[in-house]
Amino acid sequence: FEQDGVLASNRGKSAAFTRRCAPLAEHPQVRNFRNQGMIWAFDVADENPLFARRFYQRALARGLLLRPLGNTVYFMPPYVIDPGHMDLIVEGTLAILDDLQQTP
């Protein structure tokens, strides 16, 4: 890690991903958006007891492996994540939230 500068690189990636997540943090269903290092989490205001299952299935359909714990969604991307994949995660998550809002 030290020789390859992984931690310094991750600080830059964390800041970049957090900036890309701004629209997600402001989504009307998102509560308590948070970040620590290379982990992000947020709670979703959704009363449906099947939220986690529905979110997970929609994520898979978009090529994303996102598995909520209850109403909490976590991102733990690999350290080799690039800007394009950051955008894919954020845009896909926003689309899923919008879809779930419209589908009872």
C-alpha cells in the first residue's frame, strides 16, 4: 500500500466519489448520507418491507451489485474504481430510487 501510494490515491477517489454522490445525497428519499474512507452509506425512506429485495433486484438488472441491509444502502467500491464506474453506481442508484418511488 505504501509503495504504490494506495491510501493517497484512495483519498482522491473518495473525494471524487463523494462529489459525484451529491445528487444522491439530495434525493428526496435519502436520509443520513455518510462517508468514511472508501465506504458510503445512506438510509432510504421507504415503508415497503420488501425494499431491500426490490432495490437489490433492480440493481442487478442494471449490472450493479448493491445489497441493502434493511433500508440502508452501502457502497464499498474496489480501490481500482475509475470515474466511469463511479458515475455508473451513482446514476444507477438514482434511477433505482426514482423507479421505486413510482412503483408501489
